Amino acid sequence: MILLRYRTIVPHSPHPSTALSANLVLQDTVERTHVADGYSDAYRGVFVIRGENVVLLGEIVS
């Protein structure tokens, strides 16, 4: 997920929990910071995103 100011978070739970108001609850989340040729992960734990801030939700299948 890409947040404001290009912050990237990566949830490790298989599917985020959602509520009727489209709030997202992500478990075991890490914030990924991209630097030059690599990246660094910082553990953030449970991450809650309010539904009013969600623009698009989908799954990327490769």
C-alpha cells in the first residue's frame, strides 16, 4: 500500500480485515523505505487505515 508522502507499508497477513465503513486493519505490518538500489523494513505491527482515506483496494496477481 502506498500512503501519503510515498510511505509504503507491507501487510504480512493474508487478507486485511475490513468493516462496513471500509476501515482496514492490517497485522504484522512493516514500513518499507526505498533507498538507492535497496530498501529497509521497519516493523510497525497493527496498522489501522480509516475507510474515508481509502481510494482503491485490490489484489495484485502475478
